[in-house]
Amino acid sequence: LLGKYSFALYKAEAWMTVTRQFCEEVVHGMMAKRLLAGISLMRSSPEHFFVSLIHAHPGFNQTLVPFGLTTVIWEKNVKNNQHPADADRMTNGSYVFFNQIIENPGFFVRKFKVANSPLMDRLDCEVSGITRRNGCGNALAKESFLKSLQLKIDEYLETRDQQIDFRSLFV
């Protein structure tokens, strides 16, 4: 069924950022069609499909960054650990996961229970330095945040002889 292609199956988050070229490969490419046929009967195949294709495809496997720039908080020993914890949960007036969020170099946080949570403003003001609706902003925090993000990506890419300047994306 898979013909000349052999695939290792990978699992990743359902949320990912991909290029237009990769989307075109998914829709039109023979490798994508064969992989889809091969895993169509598997449980959770959408999660396996995209990451397995990007790992197997010689045109895209060098573009993979295993860090999704997202902080997701998973709790252990809870009834339903299939869903992430609410990042903006409070106990005694403090955000339970604030330190965990700021220690992770992710640019995004998932998930918030409260739309437009005040935690988003606090993170923007104190950590990322990005100005939001309340007018705060901290250029030093923004520069520090972007440097730590760039270092994390550079560490990974060193082994692949690649360079990506993420600073230009957030200016």
C-alpha cells in the first residue's frame, strides 16, 4: 500500500504552524496520499499524519522545529488529563501557573478560561514587553524575551546547519 515509501509514525500536538508549501504537499503530493492511505484506520490519525509526513518528507524534514513556541500546562493525577489546565487559574489571588509560564520560552500560552484574561495583560507587560490595550510595554523585557527565544531555537538548529531569525517575526 505504501509502495516505495516507508514511514515512521510520530505523534505531536494537534496545533502546529506549517508553510504554504507544506499545505500544498499535503493536498497534492503523492507521498501525502500514500501516508494518508496507510494510516487512515489508525486512532488519532490526524495527529500522526501531519507530523509523520513532515518527518518523512526530504523537502520538509529539515524545517521541523520541535518546539511549538507554545506553553501548554498538563496536570498529573487529574481525572481528565486529555485537556490542558487553564493557565489563568487563580488560588488565593495568585495565578497558579504564572511561574511555570514565564520559565517556558513559549511565545503563546494555551489555554485560558477567561476570554481576554488579565493574565494576558500581565504577561505582555512583565514578560514579553509587548504593548497591549492598557498601554504598558517594556522594551527591555521584550528584548530579553526575544533573545531567550532565539537562543532556544539556535540551540536546536545548531545540529542541522540552519539559521532562522525569529526576531524579525516579532518586531
